[in-house]
Amino acid sequence: MNLLAAQEETEYIIQRIETDDEELDAFLFSLGCYSGEPITVVSRRKGSCTVAIKDGRYNIDDQLAEAIVVAL
């Protein structure tokens, strides 16, 4: 499932990033968003969600959240 379908306040493990944009991949990697890392959806707002990755919280749009594939 992707991050859009994830429940709030549940920790998931990132399985992969599904995007063809190398710049976007590099940006996500710089945030600590890569395979094997835990990620939690903290809250949702219309068109975006706040996620916790490592020690940081980031607001990402739904298009980006859709590219992040996670599992329990």
C-alpha cells in the first residue's frame, strides 16, 4: 500500500519509492526516506499529510505520499 492508504499514528516500514524522477528520489533520500526506514503519518490535511521520518517531521503532498510504498 502507499502512504495515502496508511492510518495515522501507525508506524510503517518503507518498502520502496515508486517514481521516475531522480531529483525526487534524491530529495526523499536526503530526508531519510528510503527502503527499510520506519515512517509514521502524523496527520492529514486536504491535499497533504505530515509524516515523521527519523527525528524529523515533514509535510508532503498527496502526489509524493502516493509514491511511497509502505508495509506494516
